[in-house]
Amino acid sequence: MKIIAVIAAYNEESRIAGSILDALPYVDAVVVVDDGGRDKTAEAAHAAGAYVLRHIVNRGQGAALQTGTTYALQNLGADVIVHFDADGQMKGSEIPMMVEPIANGEVDVVLGSRFLGKKAENMPTLRRIMIRLGVLFTISLSGIKVTDTHNGFRALSRKAAEQIHITLDRMAHASEILDLITAKRLRYVERPVTIFYSAETLAKGQSTLKAVATAKDILKKKMFGE
């Protein structure tokens, strides 16, 4: 079973190598998509041993993940795709736990959750509240029963990755994936994961205004299919 980690990166020159080296012991290869960044993320990723793709302009995390996933399926023969962060928030040692239900043939998708027992290190109270509201918002729209929504740590079987085509370029892609899991009747399970927060990652994360924009993108997709 060939496991490929896909990492979307935007101006992560200082942290991308650490994320790649953290994931590599648990996967067969890492694909990094430099999403139109202005620094040397691509060079650092290549030096760390990743396959590197580049967007000429910044399109957003959803678009970068789709680019990397398509490449892993078509060029690397991936059996399992693992979406992993560029900024050191996730633990590579948790990848086998995420992949196991797929390897055992139990499910098509494994979703990481910050609310199933493991710690979300240094998560601010406001961020926790926003995530909880996002869960309620997603459940009300898609009907999928999950404890976390915008958690980027996920594993997809080849079957799921071929059926989940991300069309929402930016952060709304996480909700779109959950919608497609329901629409395609894919089997899924959540697994507890550890997420580390720092002042630097929080500054790059989803603000209240971005959360509103994300909700707008989701509603637009639901109402107009675009």
C-alpha cells in the first residue's frame, strides 16, 4: 500500500523542511505544493526530499491540496493520500493511526479531530468557540456527524481521493470535503489527533473575518453550485 503525504504550503520556508522530515518516516513520499509563495519554500521542500509543485499565483489551500492529490494519484500511484500541514502543527507519528482504518478496509476516509481526547496545544478560547460553531454550521448544512470540521489532518483511500474533487480553492474546501463524503456515500471515521498552536501559526490561521468569508463560500456553493 503506497502512502503519499500531500502538503499545501504558502511562505513556509522556515518550517516546511521540519514538516516533511516529520512525515517521511511514515509515508512513501511527500508532495509539497508551493501555492504561489514569495519565499524559498519550494527550494527548502526539494532539499528536504519532497516532490515539489508550484502554483504561479496564490490560489488557496483547497486548490493546492487538489493539485497535490491529483499528482499523487496520477504520477505516484498513491493508494492512500494523507493531507498534512506545512507549519509543524501536526505529528507525523500519528499518520499510521490515521491510515490504519483504510488499510484494514473499514472506511474510505479518516478525519482528524481535536475534540476526541488528545490535546489541541495552546488553542485559544475564541478559536475553540469558532470551531464549535463551525461544526454546528456544517452539520446543519450537510448532515454529516463529526466533532471537528476545519481540521486539515485527514487520510483518503484512492477511491475517496478520486471521488472527492475540491472546487473551493480556499478554506471552505474542508466543508466541501465533508459534503462530498456524504454525497458520495463514502465510509468515514474520526480519529483523535494532536494539533500544536503557536503565536506564529495562529497569526496565519483563520480569523473571524476569514471564517465569515468561508461560510459565504460554502453557502454560495450550496445555493448556486459555484
